Amino acid sequence: MNDKIPRHVAIVPDGNRRWAKKKGLPAWKGHREGAKVFNKLLDWCKEFGVKELSFWGFSTENLERDKAEVEVLFKILDEFCNSAIKELSGKRKDERVLIRFVGNQEKIPAKTLKKMIQLMDMTKNNSERKLNLLIGYGGRWEITEAAKKIAEEAKQGKLKVEDITPDVFQNHLALQSEPDLIIRTSEERLSGLLPWQSIYAEIIFLKDKHWPEFTKEDLKKCIDEFSRRQRRYGK
């Protein structure tokens, strides 16, 4: 594989609401426009040779926003599931993308959660390309959940305390894969994105660009910037 192309790209698509405010539109319009960009993103990644994409749909904190705004987010998620199920049903298995939903699913509407589970089951045997959708995700949530699993296994005698290593801990995370490149629009912080997995990721902040403004050319520029960096992995 070409090591100048990031195998795994993670994206924090920030700025939907600021984009809408700038244009005098309600916040939900920004989420709608952001969804349009996301719908093109997988094709762009495929064209540029990116094999895995992690996309932060919304965080645990986002679910505490205005009820009407949260309902729009859930509606967009439900529409994505409907579209993906329909599209995948018409494709050969070797053309499908492995889809995983990562996050706290307790607040997801039951009808949408059922479709999410169906999508993961439909694509579970695919490996060529991967899409990790971080829905109701928070870095502290993921770390806490991993710690709970390890504690429970230790309590049951399945795991000795002295056997808990970084590899063991990572294997208990909701997502084990480590991103090579993280892109965030609109801001310059990670806000808890994949805190364990991202320690050696290259990071590019597009502070002056809101997510609905993100283009194929922006992705290409980020990949080109990645290719120019020398990765040392702490060595």
C-alpha cells in the first residue's frame, strides 16, 4: 500500500450551526447541508485510496441540545440508514462497505436503532473498505466502557490484573482501529475524538472552513499535506 495515502481518515465535521447562522438560517439547515457533504465523502475517499473512514456524526454532548435540533439529527441518521440499506441490497457483496456504528445507543430511537443493527449485519463480512459512524460518541464514554468490561472480566476471574496491557485495553474499546489522519473543520481541538487511538495521528485543522463548505479539493489538500509529513511514532 502507498504509505503516502492515509489508510484511515477520521473527520470531525464541525460548523454546521455556524454555517447556518452566517447565512441567517435555522440550525437544522446547517445539519442538512452537512449531510449532503457526507453523502459524497465515501466516494471521495474511494477515489483517493482511503480504505477506512471514521465520521463523527454527533457526540454524547450533542444529544443534550435543543430537542428540535436533536430530532433533526436523528431524522438524518434514519434517512441515511434507509438509503444505505436500499443501496446495499442492490450491490454485490464484494462491492459493499463494512459499516459500524460506534457510540452510546441508549437514546437512539428504536426504529432507527433496528436499521443500524441491520446495516451492520448486512456488511459485517466486508473488509475492503470500512465506514465507522460515531453516533452518540464521546471519548470519555468509550474509555469508561472499556474499563467497565475489563473490570467485569477481572471480577469473573477471566482476566488477571497483571495481564492488563495496552493491547488488552485497546481490544476492549468500541473501535480498535487507529486513524492515520484526523481532519477537523471550523475549530482547532479534538473534543475527545478517539483519545486512545489517535495518539500518533496526523492532525489538520481547517479553522476557517465550516463542514457544509468542505469539498473534494479540501480532502485532496489534506491528503497531500499528510503525504509531506514524516511520521515518527514517538521514535
